[in-house]
Amino acid sequence: MTKNGPDGLYVLMILTRYGSIPDIGTFGVLQIGVRKFYTVERPWNNNIPFTSCVPSGAYSLVEFDSPKYGLTYAMVGDTVSKYQSDLARYACLLHAANWPHQVEGCIGIGEKLMYISGKLGVTNSKNSMKTLLKLMKEADDYTLTIQYATH
């Protein structure tokens, strides 16, 4: 959802997780406006840094130039900070990744969720990340809400 706020245009992004499989991964759908991406994360592991998926909640997204992934966005809020600090979790990023083992406490995005080489993952991750970055240039502020699907 995109809205005009007192400080400019802001975007609400919603990540709805629909499955977390121990020892395999956590999977969901990231929606920004009418555009949808599929997501891949590590399974929940008690919020252990670099091992667990990001806790559910609301996060500000801050532009971050990662030495490994280039331009991306870092999640900031609750138990997560942009840089290493007194908080246990830091540098939780949105970045290109196809499988859960390619993210270390971050969120990988892609075009479709499917089995690839016998493993559950997302497709077309690098192009999906480029598309997401273009979409994100259209606003001044971003909020990412992470939630589990309810049935």
C-alpha cells in the first residue's frame, strides 16, 4: 500500500509467511502495492543471529550498501538493528537468494516458489531484487510488516 504522509510518500510492504519447515526453510509472499514476490528464509530458530528467520513484526527499511550483495535494504526494529550494536540481530537484509541456506538471518526474494534441483526455493532472484529496488525508489519511507498467514 502506498500513501502520502506528512513526510512524503511511504510504502507498506507485507510479508505473509505461509510455511516454516524445520531443517528446510520459511516461505512466504512479499507484497508491495500490486506486485508480489516469493520469499525464502531459514527456519525459525529462537531468533538466533545468522541462523533464524526474522521475527514477525513491523520494521523500517533502511537503504544499505552491502559489501556482499550491493544495494539492498536492512530491516530495523524490535530486536534487529542496521549495524552491529547491543542488539543480538543486525544487518538482516532483503537480498537475492534462491534457497534458505543462502540467507543468514535475511530474506531472499524471487519470482516463483518451486522445487529447484530437488530443493524448495525461489526462482529468478537477481531480477526480482532489481525489480524490488526499482519499486522502492518511488517512495521516501518503507515499513515492512512480517506476519504468518491465518486460516
